[in-house]
Amino acid sequence: MKDEDLPGEVCAFVRAHIPSIGHMEALVLTVEEPLHLWTVESVAGRLFMPKSAAGFLLHDLSASGLVEYAAPGVWRFAQYHTMLTSVARRAVRLYRQRLVPMTTMIRVVADARQVHRAH
């Protein structure tokens, strides 16, 4: 994959905030339905994953400032962090429009993190 395939700000965003395809898929849900209140159960159901995995994704995205607690056990897209929100929305649009380059980049970044952790 060439650097010019995707905008630099989106690449930087993925490196900083999206460690897996699951994280991106959970972000897609929250960005595309920003007023929806997401529970672990609803994310798990939509992404066909165990509740424990969905909970992990929501907590991770919350730690990155991409989702926020709306109430105990309920999250929503953190749409009021303007710079981060703008790049997150752009990343989601590119993920929908250019799935192969986006998933390739996410996997390359994830692989690099694993190699780094192993050393």
C-alpha cells in the first residue's frame, strides 16, 4: 500500500486510535448513528461478537475520546470533540468507500504493534 492511497490525517488517526478492524467497525456504528445509545449487548449483536469483546471495544474507544458514556452502561459517539470528530467521520467515510485500503492499513498497523510488543 502506498502512502498516497489514503490521506495522511486518516492514517495518523488510525495509528493513534484504531488498533483493530473490530474497533473500526464499532466506530462505524457510533458515527453513523451518533444519537443512538449503544450498550455492550447492542454492539455485540450488531457486530456478531461476544459481549466481552464489544465491551472491550467500547472501553477502548472511550479511552481514545471517540465514544463517551451517556449513562451507566451506555455509550454514544463523542461528536463534540471537533477535530477528532471530523477525522473520525472522514475515516468512516473512507472505510465505507475504500474498504480494501483501509482494512489493509488497519491490519498493517495492528501487525506492527504486535511485533513491537514482542520485542
